[in-house]
Amino acid sequence: MKEFYNIAIIGGGPGGIASAVESVILGIQDVILFEKGDGHSTTIRKFYKDKKRVDKDYKGQKIELNGNIYFCDGTKESTLDLFDKIIKENCFEVHFNTEVESIKKKGDLFAIQTANNATIKAKFIVISIGKMGQPNKPSYPLPSSLKNVINFNANTTQDGEKILVVGGGNSAVEYACVLSQTNPITLNYRRTEFSRINETNQDNLNVCLQSQKITPKFGIDIQKIEDEKGKPKVYFTDDSSEIFDRIIYAIGGIAPIDFLKKCNLQLNEDGTPIVGDDHQSSVDGIYIAGDILFKNGGSIAAALNHGFHIIQSIKARL
Ligand SMILES: Cc1cc2nc3c(=O)[nH]c(=O)nc-3n(C[C@H](O)[C@H](O)[C@H](O)COP(=O)(O)OP(=O)(O)OC[C@H]3O[C@@H](n4cnc5c(N)ncnc54)[C@H](O)[C@@H]3O)c2cc1C
């Protein structure tokens, strides 16, 4: 990866692919696309049945295609083939298995951090992460009676609660350090070294550990969790067990709405990002394409059109 790009595209579904392809067609250099799955179009690959019929005017939404991608009625397989072909024909830099964790504005540029700890800078961002992403869950069962106190973000924590944060990436460490100002925090990571976190988080973690604001449980895994009178009782692999008020898992796969909040984007009441006619979000330079703009689901054709219009706007600003 280079250090600097004109456009960084987050998400390799129809909205992201269209943004990348339209950039190449308009001659924009230095465009990079990040996709967290191991190939493009994870939603289509994972959630469509094999041989599913794919309608261009999905659910009766009649859409005239404005861009350069010729998408028509077909099947799951023919749609994936089309995207394979146009990605190959329009060379742009694409990184699979690369989840973007955060986007921060630094002066006139954005710093994009990935879960595998790479950082690049870009002038413009297109977010097209769809709505199907879910936080990763642990392999052992979680008692459904505890669903209100076993969370995958820190949105519902209350001051003073005894909290177990589970994970070894930037999100887990950020949750643990911030919450340790107001709560007794235990941080559990199955490894002993935090090799994926950035320097700032490493420094903050060291300070919290030294001041004993965070109790470490490193190099230890969780065996099981039981409901102990409405609270999670956690059994660790070192044969210890402890009761907490709440558990927060931060083991990858941020939910779309949490991702948007992390990027400091203003949202409507229904959780969709606020955008202008040109699809620019409340943060100058961040554009939004595809399903995350719709409360009740969009379509491939709509996402392709968003990519086309966004890139026209960005081209005019470059
Ligand atoms: C079962 C089903 C059937 C459908 N049938 C049709 C149909 O027949 N016709 C039609 O037009 N539409 C159909 N749709 C809707 C269509 O699939 C979506 O409208 C379209 O995929 C939206 O494209 P998108 O780019 O916005 O999001 P997505 O296709 O969801 O792509 C988002 C991509 O972003 C990636 N991603 C998410 N977070 C990150 C991150 N932090 N970092 C890096 N990558 C990330 C995801 O892995 C994913 O590949 C169907 C949807 C479903 C679920």
C-alpha cells in the first residue's frame, strides 16, 4: 500500500465496486478499495441462495442506470461473474480480508486504520459497507437470558458497573481504557501480546494497567458463560471464575451503525447517515453509497448509481 490515495473506498459490494470502476473510467489515479471479506460482494455471496434470480428492478424499484456498469436481470452467479469481470478489466488497488476500523480527519486528509493495523491517508472517502455486517460472536453459547448485559458495543453501559471487555484489537483496548475512567474493568485477551493495536492505544493501555484501572486477564480464554441470578458468570481456562455486571465483546466485525458513529457522521433518527444531494455526509469529504442510506433496503442498481454520482462529484473537486 502507498501512504497517500485520492480516494479510499470502504466496502467491496456493488456501491464500492461502482465507485472504484467509475474512478478508473474518469482517469482518477490512486484509488484503493478495502473489503473485509475474502472476495468482493460478500452480501451477494453469503446471503443469496445459489442460482437465486437477481432482478435489476428489485422489489419493483424501477431504476435507470446512469453509470458505466451494464447490470441486468440474471442470477447470483451471473451477477458475481459480471463484477469479477469488471474488477479485472478496470485495474484498481483492492485489498480483501481487510476490515476498516476507523476513519479520522487529520487536517485536509483522512487517516484510515484497518483491523490488521495498516494506516493510509486519503483525500476523499466513499463508505459503502451495506447493512449486513454483524459483530463477530464467540464460539461458545451465550445465555439468551443475559442478552441485555452481553453486548457488542459500549452504547448501553452504566457508570459503576463491573465490566469484562473481551478482545485484543484497537476497539477492545479503546473500550477498556475509556470505560476504566468510570467503571471497574477487566480486559480479557486470549493472547499475551497486543500485536494489532496502534501506539496510542498501547500507551493508554500501559497507563491504565500501571495505575491498576484495568485488571488484566491476558493469555487466558473463556470456557463458558452461565446466568448467575441475572448476571454473567464467566469461567476462564485458568480454572478461575468471576461474576460481572456486563460483558462487552470487541472481537471484530463492527456493526454498520457503530462504524458510522465512530466516523463522527451525523445520523437521522432511523440510524441512516445524513447526506446532501451529492451523497456527501455531514463530514466534508466523506461520501456514502448503497444500502446504508436506506432504512428498508436498497438495490444493486441504486448502489451502482450512487457510486457513479459520487465519483462525478469527487472528480469535480480533485
Ligand atoms: C437475500 C437478498 C436478496 C437480494 N436480492 C436482490 C436482487 O435480486 N436485486 C437487487 O438489486 N438487490 C437485491 N438485494 C439487495 C442488494 O444485495 C443490496 O442492495 C446491495 O448488495 C447493496 O450494495 P452495497 O454496496 O450497499 O452493500 P453490500 O452489498 O452489503 O456490500 C457491502 C460490503 O462492505 C463490506 N464491509 C462492511 N464493513 C466493512 C468494513 N468496515 N471494512 C471493509 N469492508 C466492509 C462487506 O463485507 C460487503 O462486501 C438482495 C439482498 C439480500 C440480502
